[in-house]
Amino acid sequence: MSKRLEVTVEDAIQSYDEEIGDEDYGFIFDSDGNLKYAFIPEVLPDKPPKSIQKIMKILGVIDLQQFNEDLTIH
């Protein structure tokens, strides 16, 4: 990886860290498209937003609370 690209990736990560809030959801996938990690709000609403429900259904995730247990799925 070139030096210039490394700096760009580091800047992007720092930018995301600053933009991600306590109430945000995020899903990280590996290069094969498998769910690798997810983060969710620390305090979950009774019902997640419809778009998150759709993602959960596609991924076969029944309970988002499992991600509050600091699990990484491989």
C-alpha cells in the first residue's frame, strides 16, 4: 500500500470516528460479504428503524442486543 493511500485511509477512519454518534448503527463486512462486526446504540429503542429491520432480516439477525455484548461475528 502506498504511503499516500495509508494517510488517506487513516484520515477516513478518523473522520468516521468523529461522525459516528452514540445512537448510530453500523455493519462491517469482510471481503467475501460476510458480517464481520456490527455496532448499535448502547440503549436500543423498543423497535429498530425499518431500514435496520430489513438489514437484520437479510443477515438472519434476530436480536440486535447480541451486538451490545461486544461480539464479533466471523
